[in-house]
Amino acid sequence: MLYQGAEAKILLSKYMDKSVVKKQRISKSYRIKNIDKRLINSRTKEEAKLMIEARKNGVAVPIIYDIDLLNGVITMEYLQGKRVKDILNSLSEGERKNLCRKIGENIACLHNNDIIHGDITTSNMILTDDHVHFIDFGLGEKNSEIEAKGVDLHVLMEAIESTHSKYSECFNYVLECYKKNLKQNANQVIKKIEEIVRRGRYR
Amino acid sequence: MISLGIEGTAHSVSVGIVKNDNGKCRVLSNIIKIYHPDHGGIHPREAANHHAGHVADILRESVEKAGISFDNVDLVSFSKGPGLGPCLRTVATAGRALSLSLNKPIMGVNHCVAHLEIGRGTLNSCKDPVLLYTSGANTQVIAFAESRYRVFGETLDIGIGNCLDKFGRYVGLEFPCGPKIEELALKSRNYLELPYSIKGMDIAFSGLLTAAEQYYQNGEKLEDICYSIQETTFAALTEVTERAMAHTEKKEVLLGGGVASNKRLRNMVQTMADERDACFFVPSKDLCIDNGAMIAWLGLLMHNSGTRMNVEESFIDQRFRTDMVDVTWRD
């Protein structure tokens, strides 16, 4: 086992002689069977669909080899790389700026295709030699609304503020490149982020 | 040190008196008066009038019950926010008047943080929990990280208690509707599908509320709807709490707020905690709901760690966020 999150286990495994990662969603006994099945099934399906679509549109994600809806398992490529969360703080100023720009470009590409990741944090990005890969689309959805895109970016903003508080300018680099690459309504999405911040309770 | 706390953020006005007992909180008294609106939700001015009408009496009652006299009080704390403006102003005024007349220091404290600290203060071995705070207005997952209490997830629209009350009012139940919905839910095992809305670590209830109201309009059985509301909302609350625990790597979970009285919610969070080998805590009921003791205790912690407040600075803050509090009493 590579990692156990709140929702799924990430297992290292073999698939047709390749090293692969299996994402196995965990059944929770605190919720009734009906909800448990519905969540595991729909999240597995939705995640796989979004990953395939992201890849088709040029965003680096692990290649999917197999999907088992009944048991909530996605078998995917094992990426040899580092989590952005673990390396961002130790990069040089220039490298950090560059990486953030790549991230912004990729998020714009997702949003150009109405793919909402749902949990864009630096723990859900893996840097390999040439690409930033996005993983864990488990909370994602297809949505063309400005609101959804704003919320998506707001999640990243909060993640950067809490995990990389010394480098909070990172989010501005991300936004800068996002704005350049988003084909429609870039300014409105960015305005929306400000609105979401204000909307937070007691702000 | 003996600390007296006055709570009044929403429908309850309460006075509690606590004492520091080797770092743990000993509650000497905790008198709570709850405003019940004749119809509809809380009217802020009516609630404030209610508080103004009762606060002097329960101050006296609380001191009496604690077996002390006003001279023994070393610190006067009040709920600075977040909450309804008129209510906050009323109890802040009471706090100032008491502080000035007794010539004892005053301390305005954050209501949400108080819910967490009373758990740590009164429950043995509850040291560094993730708090699932579920009340009428507030639904937050709070934990200590990087020297502050941070909100790891919260409602994007209405609080869970408000969601239950709104649905209850819609179908003609009396305030507070939570206990009645809990009772009705026990009679059903028939789940009707409802929207399950989690965004990142945040949660939303208003879509579910509308869907539940539609079920009612369409003639579905009330107990089935109540059962489905509880199962769906509580599962979502438990899920965001678990996420926060995984994220912060904490091994304790604490419940707080009025909805923490719900047995099904307790049961779900307990099951989740057991599966993670984590400890589950819930304070006694009068320390879960809005109460003066928790305000007194947080005031005491702040005072002991060097925080001081003049009467001139003792203003209220309706939008006092959990993460604005400078946590001086923890490492």
C-alpha cells in the first residue's frame, strides 16, 4: 500500500507486467449501504471519465488501464515523480514561478473543457521530468459555470495559503497563466474567486 | 481563579461559572435560558429582548448555584461573536456592566473556539481533537494547525441545524425541529435519494432541503424523508470530518453544537472514529449547546496566557471568524 486517504486506498500492484497503481475506494460502515454504494459507484465512474477526458484534451493524468465499478477500483499508470506539495517550498524562486505557471496553464486547459477537478491541491499534483500530472478527480464534475470554475480555483488558493503560506504569491502566478490560457470569461472567473472569498461565512 | 461567562450569540442566553482545576475545567454552574419564537425562525430583536429580560436573573442564579458570591468572581467573559448583532450587544453590555461594577477584568471570546475548548477542558484525554461543530447557524470542521484554530471545512450555505429547522417548519413541526426529526427518522428504513453535496472539504445543504420539501409535496411519508435527510446530511458531515482528520493526521474527534445531541450523528462519527483507531468525544448536553460555561472557560484560558482587554476594546464582532483568534494558550 502506498497511501491510505480518508476515501480510498492507493495500492501498488502489477497489471500485465506493468507497475500500476490501484485506487480502491473504501466502503464506510457509518453510512447506509444505499448511500455507500451510490457514492463509491458514481465517484469511481465520474473520476475515470474525467481523467480520460482530461488526457484527451492535453492535460497530463495517469493512463487508466482498468475500471471495476462494482468494487470501486481504478487501475492506472504508476507515475515516478514527486508530489508538488513536497517540493514547492524547496524550489528556487524561478523554478517555483515556472511550475506555478504550468499549473495555471493546465487548470485553464481543464476548464476550457468544462472539467472541474474538485480538489485542486498541491498534494494532488505529481511532477515528473516533463509534466505536472493531476491526480484524484474523485470530487470532480463536468460543469461549464463560472461559479464551478471559481470554486475550483478557490480550493487551490486555500491549499496554497495553508500549506505554502510563505509562498502565497504562488497563487498569483497560477492565476496569471490561467488567465492567459482560459478561452472564455477569464476575468469573470477571477472576479468570482473574490466573491467566493467574501461569501465565506463571517468574512 | 473563578471565571464567569455570559453567552448570547443566538437563541440562548446563559451564564456559566468555571474554575481551573489543575489545568482542567470544573463547571460550578451553567444556567441556560432558550428563547422560543412563537412562529418562524429567530427574530434577532425579539431574541435580544428575551436575553435582556433574563440575563440579570440568571447571573444571580448562576452565582448562587455555584455556591459563591459575586466578590469571588475573578474574570467576566462574554461571547464576542460570531452571532446575531442585537443578541451579542445585549450580553456584551451585561458583561461590561458586571465587569465595571465588580471591578474585575473583562474578556470577549470567540464562540466557535469556546465550543472546542470546553471539550478539551472537561473531557479527560481529549487533547488535540478535530471538532465537528454542528449547530443552527454554524457547521464547521475545526482543528488546531500552525498555531491557530483553522476551519478545514464548513457549510457553503446554511448550517445543518438550520436545514433541519427549515424542513421541520415546512412540514409543520415545532422549533427546535431536530429532536422531532430524529424521532420520526427512527420509524423508517426506507431511503429516498437526496443530493449529497460536498465540494472539497466544504458542504452544502440547501439543494437537499429543496429536494426534501419536494418529496413532502409529492406525498412521500414524513418519516422516510426525515430518515433520508439524516442519513444523507450526517454521512456528508462525517465524511468531511474524516477528511480533516486524515489531512491533519489527528487521532481525536470531538462533537459540539446542538445537533451533537442527535444519536444517529453521534453513532456515525463514533463508527468513523473506530474505523480509524481514533478517539471519539462528546461533552455533556449542556456543554454541547450554547452555554456560558464554555465562554467562561475560554476567557480563563486567554487571561491565564496573558491576553487582556479593556472595556473600550470589548466590542462585539458579528463575523468573528474562528481563524482570527490568536491562540496564546496552546503551543
